[in-house]
Amino acid sequence: AFLLEEMLAEAENAEARVARMRQFLRDRIAANRSDPVVHRAIRAVKQDPAVSMKDLASRLDVGERNLQRRFKTLTGVSPKQFARVARMEKVVAARLKGSDWAEIAYATGYNDQAHLINDFRSLAGAPPDTFFRGTTATEYRGWNAELAASDFYNTFMT
């Protein structure tokens, strides 16, 4: 069912979550699957993680359910889950640039800072301050560099 969610739930800490996500992405890279509609959907979600799935499906001229099935087949996660991760990437990037939490919450479409923190905690397994104080933030920077150099990033993330 939700392979990625299960893998992350079983992780003992934030570092283990990052390692499991890396492995999940490597497995997806190895699969080397292709679907132009999903590629366009990924680009659209990366640009605007707050886009509704109904609007996205309409923009891509496919049914919402069809988009969900195709997206999950290619990426292993639903478009909404992918959008949630893309949104969190924007949060991390903004924080690494020195933005404060209130600015980040507003810029990334959260209702308030509390919603951002709750979402961050559920994805990273730790509150944002703990995440950025530990080695995980340094590892995240390295992970971004690793993904940027990969075919996965160049195919899906640009």
C-alpha cells in the first residue's frame, strides 16, 4: 500500500528516515520508468506544491483518478504525498537561506507556523529546530547535492 510511509514509520530516528528515503529513491531511479504526463505533473507540483489535484489533472487533460494511478506507479507515492514532500523541500531550502519560520509558513502556503511545524514533524520525525540543530540538516544538504547529480533529479525534478 504505502511503502514509503511504512518505511519511514519503521525508522528509529530522523537519520534513519533520510537513509530510507534515499534507498526508496534509488530503487525508483533503478526502475527507470517513463510517463510524460507524470513528468509534467512532477514539474507542476515542484513549482506549486499547493496545486489541487483536480486542477492539476485538468491542466494535464487526464482524469484525477488516472493521474493518481499513473503517478503512484511511476514514483511510488501519490501526487498529494509528493506535493507534501515538495512543499517541505521548499521549507528546508528557505530555512537554510536564513528565513524565519513565520516567513517560511506564509511563503509555502501554510495557514500558520504551527501547521508548518506539525507537518514538518510528521515528515521528518523531529520538530524543525531539532532537525536543523542536528547533523540531519548537514546530511540533507549532501542529499540534495547527490540528487542534483543523479538522473532521477535531472529527469523529474527540473
